[in-house]
Amino acid sequence: MKVSIIGAGNVGSTCANYLACSGKVNHIILIDKTEGHAEGKCMDINQSLSILKNNNTKVEGCTSNYKIIKNSDIIVIAAGARRTAEMTRNDLLKINSKIIESTLSECLKYSPQSIFIIATNPLDNMVYKALSFSKISRNKIIGMAGVLDNARYITLISEKLNINPSNINSLVIGSHNDNMLILPRFTTIEGIPLSYFMKQKDIDDIIKQVKTIGKKIINLSGRSAYYAPGVAIAKIVESINYNKKTIITASVMLNGEYGFKDCCIGVPILLDKNGLNKIVELDLNSEEKQSFKKCIEAIKEQNIHLK
């Protein structure tokens, strides 16, 4: 398995470090446009592998030389600008849309057969841009968002109830922003509905926290989250690599599922060695359907600014 990660910032380098230290990927490439940045990160990771006595993983870094990614099985795109105070959301859309386009252009020259995992924000719009620009099959471009949102939801439930998070199964779908659709109705603890353990008021409070926790992390630490996002990407890579056939929430292109087309949004998918195997269509109630539709409409409105 050869995995190339474009963007050696906090998210990209965390993903590379986790994959390398876990020993589950034997060849990792890290690319960054800043001179020496990826190379330095890879030196650091390789030294940690010596401590772990892991001689089976090769980690290489370079500056914008895409030839090194040739024949990658998976390419993670974690490159992108962060929104500054003076930027509008549409400004960020346009800037990162160009980054996705230029990055994909290079990647497709040397590794057109790869499965792509997109982590650049605004996530759903960037997955749409990647698909519309590349014209490759929808099963080969997947947006990482739902794994992270679900992890945040599970963590808050676990802390509230003092229950091991591995016992909790949850679902968060929709867009990767404040409009995300958290589904308590599909949340269980060892098969027991969440409502058995928690009052609705407490569930509503956790839902609010999940939607704002990203901003809280920024306010507390001065930067956006990267440990959890990096590991979330790595777990998707592992699932594809080992053909685990897991069900995760990811941003993919809808082609009639849930009654919508030509839009990328977070939905449950079956993931296998070829990427997206199929979309799992939930039986949403009327309120959930309405919220999901609002997510679709908001994403489509933003997609206009990508053209």
C-alpha cells in the first residue's frame, strides 16, 4: 500500500504519523508547497519509527514534486487555505477550489488510478469540485467529515454517561458545518436507544455542543483541530487498505439516493478496497428529511461559486 498525502500541515502530518506508527501502511509520501516543510516532518516521523523498531514503513517528503506519488493506491488531499477574519465564505470557496483543481491536475498525471480522500474545507463543496473537475468515478472520491463529526458526538455522550465510547453507535449525516444532521433516533448504546439513558434536554444540549465544538477548539488552543481529523482520515485509509467493508459517514456524490442528484453530502456508505461500494439510504422521518433537504440546498447554493 502506497499512500500520498498532499499538504503537510497539522492534519496531513498527523495522518502520516498515525499511519506510519501503526505500521499498517508500508510507503507514505508527504508533499507540501513550502520548501523543506514535508521533508522535515518526514525526518521527524522516521526517527519515531526507529524508537518503535518499525523498519517496514518508508516515509518520504518533498516539495511539490508530484512524480514521487506515482502509482499511489490512495491520495489524501489535505492542502488548502484557512479562512481569515477578512475572508468571506465565498472567498474561501474560490481559493480552495483552485487549490483542489491544481492539486488534482498534478495527481492525475502520475496516479490516475488512485482513490482520493478529500479533507479540504468547505468539505462538501470541495468533494463536488474534485468530482466535477476530474470526471472520474464517484466511488473514487470520498470526503472525510462524518467520521470526525461522529467521533465528537460519541465522545460527548461517553463523557456525559461515563460509558466506554466503543459501546456507542451513532449517526451524523448532512453537511460538515453547523447544518449537520445529528440523528439521536439512530444512536444506540449496545443496541439500547440513547433515549433510555438520557433525557431529551440533555440530548439536545449535546447536539448543540457537537455543532460548535470545532469553534471551541479554535478558541481554546488558537488553532483548528488536527489530531482527531488526522486520525479520522487514517482510519478511512486503513478501511480501504484492508478491505474491511465498514460503514462510515462520508461526503460522496448523490445520484438519486435520498431523492437528490448532483450534490455531495455526508451519508452512510459501505467502504471497501475500491472506495465507495454503495450508499446506505436511511428511512428518515419527515423532520429529518426537511433538515437534510436544507443541507442540500445550502451546499448547492455554495457550489455555484465554484464555477
